[in-house]
Amino acid sequence: MPADVEIVALDGIPEIASGDDLGTILGDAIERTAGLPPLREDDVLVVTQKIVSKAENAIVDLTTIEPRVEAVRFAERWDRDPRQIEVVLREARRVIRMERGVLITETPHGFICANGGVDASNVGPESGQVVTLLPRDPDASARAIREAIRSRFDVDVPVIVSDSFGRPWRWGIVDVAIGVSGLEPIEDLRGTPDADGRVMKSTIRASADEIASAAELALGKIGRRPAAVVRGAHPRLGEGSIADVLMPRKFDLFP
């Protein structure tokens, strides 16, 4: 088990625009960040969803959106932007709840989250006129970044794409993994003994989520530092997928 975990936020990442070579930009930031030792294979590079979505043009211009009547009525009642409500509804595989100004939906990826991951914050100079969507294939996004970093530094560093999600029955958001490459996102400890020798029957560590949340402590929400290197977390390496963390609907206790 790791004794120490170190998190270094990358410096000098510019405002990202559609079509930017994110792998090159992150590589430049790794080289210029003061105090960051050379990369090692027990590092993990955590990259926030927002810059991935911008680079991949997962962006919607709200001036092009004509909201449906349902979206307008909901927005008027709860002081929301009807155009953003419309985008959320279009992106949803299914709507879980639409009450009290809150939309909980299932995304095409299978994530259950507020507003389907549609976000109007930290979108850059066009703030107020555009929203970002989740990357269409966050695992592929992580894989492309990992390959670019490996090619440049000759070190195979796992990559996590992170985003902020809420939790049931708790205030506040935390960063979780929405895409991975080079690591297993969960560590199944069922069948192994705990510190007292008792065999664990239900313990599954969400290790990629833990690393993403740890990285967010260094990144913050308004610091314009959208990526960090986490050293010492020692994730289980492998070709995992974010689909591995998604619980099948048959286990849903609150249908």
C-alpha cells in the first residue's frame, strides 16, 4: 500500500479550443511545471472533462437551440435557461427525475448524473452562450492522451478523464473518473482477508474515482489548472474501461 501520495497540478495550460492537440499541450505543461520530477509508470495523469470536451468540440451553441414547451415551462418555474434544459433532454438516454429545478438523467454512456453532464461553467470567452457535453467516448479520449504522452516521454502513464458528480443524499460534488486508459478503475477485494483476517464479501474500491477526487484537491474549480499528475497511488494497471464501474440496472434498489 502507498505510504505517500503526491499531487502536482500542471501549469501553463492555455484556454482550449476545438481541434487543439491536447496531448501536445499536456506534454508541454508537464515539461514546464516546476517541481514535477520526470514521469514514472506509477504516476497517473488526471485530465478534467472540460478541456477534453472543448478539444473534441463537444460543445453546443445555445443560440441555435429551440427549446420544447416542456423545457420552457420547467425553466420558467425554476429560473433555469430553457435552452440548456433542452440540451439536457436531447442528450438523455432516460430522465430519472425532473423536479424542483433539478434534472437527473442517464447519459448515453450509462452515467447517472445531474443535467446529463451538460455544463455551462468554465467554458471560456463564450460563457453564457455555450455549454459543454461529455466526451462521446471518454475511454478513447483517455487512450489518445495516454498514447501521446507515451510517445513523447517514453513512459506509459495511465490516464483518467475526470468530472464533477454529486452524490445521493449528500451535499456537494466530488470529481470522479468518467474515462480511463491503462488502469483498472475498480479494485475488487471480495474474497480477500481484511487486516483482521476476516474475508471481505462486498468491498470493491473505486480506485479511479479516488485518484480523480484526490487530483481535484490540487486543481480546484476556479484555478484554471485542468490537469494533474498523481504519484504514489499505485492503481492496478490494465486495460480497464469506465464501463467496469457502472452498476447494472438490475441492482438498482430505487427504481
